[in-house]
Amino acid sequence: MEIKNIVSIPIPVGIGLRRVLDQGELLDLIGVQAGFLAQIYGKIKNGKTYLATVMAIQTAEKGQVVYVNWPIDWNGYDERRMFWYRVLGLLGLKKDFMVYPRSNLIFADLSDVNDVKVDGVSTGLNFYDWFGRLTSCTCFFDEGHIYYDSYLALKMDLSKRLSILETAHYDRSVYIISQRCTAIHAVLRGNVNIFYKCEKLRNAWWIFRASFRRVEFQEVDNNERPNEERETIIDPETGKKSYGDYLFAESIIKFKGRKKIYAIYNSKYRRLGAVESQENNAEIYRVKWRELLHK
């Protein structure tokens, strides 16, 4: 699962005649993603933020407005720079070339839930009031259980609770990234449409890049958890029991960690620039082979 790898070529500034459309006409042309609630979960260092970064960029490359609560250095998407699309244009098979600017991928700083900052500017709104006003967009919230906390959500005003639960009415899709699917309350979890589990794969020793897979679930068990039941395999000779893959997985996609993706997002954004709290007094020595011969 990767971002499109299409050859990009330089173009003169201002190429083409921009069509003048109002927001309604523009959204009709691009299309708005139907609202839903999804959760990305998995163990520590199993690729959750990496996967969410890739999915956020892929969503932006489809023309959707995307909010993320960690910084992503995305430069936008311009079909005029894509070699294949230009070929289609030369053949008369494509007339409209879409340009999705980097401003469509918006950084919402949620470190202070009482004052949401969008691209560094204070909105003067707390998270729930700010979120309740969003329409026709997709939100990716890392550590999203903070905003969907079980006790907080159940005690909050009904109108604010509905703004979290009601997504389809506003064409507002939300991805919550957390370590466990149970990080949000069962009442809220029952409204999750799609669960994505991130798993790190074991690689052969000669493969240096980390490999992961995304397992999609839509079926839940009696506890409103994704149904992770696996195939049971019994050896007919020994009677030894082992387990195969998930029985109720909707899809399984494998992907590799790529340096260009790691380089464009900050996985330690929630540290908020805090310096080291103490010195590390470890010592490192480079020893010559001759010195290794001495006792």
C-alpha cells in the first residue's frame, strides 16, 4: 500500500486555463467521501502512524480536504505534472487536469483541547465545538482516544456527543489512531464502521526495510470489538493446534516502510519540543583489530 508513484515532470507556471467554479460545482466534480468512523489500531511500533500518514496523503490526492493532528510535509498533487496524464491529454482523452494544493492537507494542533490551532492559528474553540463545525472533510486523529475518551464522552453534553457520533450527515469521515480498539468506549466503538489493524511482519534477514500489513474488519463480536477469530488448524498426526489467518477480514494489504514517507511526518509531535530531561552517560569506543588481540 503506497502513494502513487507516477513520473512527475516540471511544467511552466500557469499552464492551462483555470475553470471558474463555485464550491458546490467543485465538490460535485470532485465528489465528497461519504462520512464514516474508522479506527486504526495495533501494537507499539507496528506502523499505525505510518499507515495513517499514507492514507491521509492518498485521501488528499483524491481531492478531499484532510485534517491531521500531526505535521505532514505534503507538497500537493498536480495532474499537469504527471507524465501519463499528459499523454492522455495529447491523445485527446483528457481535458481537465486536477490540482490539489498542499493547503488541502491541514495541520490541526490539538495539544490543547480547549484551544484548537489550525496551521498555527488559534481558532478560539475547544475541540468539540471546532469539530462540530467541520463538513465535507476527512480527519485523522493520532492518539484519538483522547478525544473519544470513554468517561469524558459519556458525561459531555448530548449535542457535543452527537457531533462525534454523527459523521455521515456532515460528509465528515474520522480515523481514530490508538494502540487498542478498546481505547474508546463500547458505545462509541459500536459506531465504528471500519477497523484497521496494523501488524508488523517478520522479515528475512536480508530485507532491511520494515514490512507491515493492514487488516480490515467490519464484523464485530458481542463486545463491540473487531472479530479477530482465526482459522484453527489441527495436525491430524500429533493433534497439535495452530492458527491460520483471520476468518472475518474484509481485506489484507501489505506495505513496506519507505524512507520518503518516514521523512515527511513527525512521529514525536506530541512531545511539543521538550528537550531531554537528563544526560545519557553511555560511552562508545571504536576498537582497532590489533587492540582486540590484547587481553
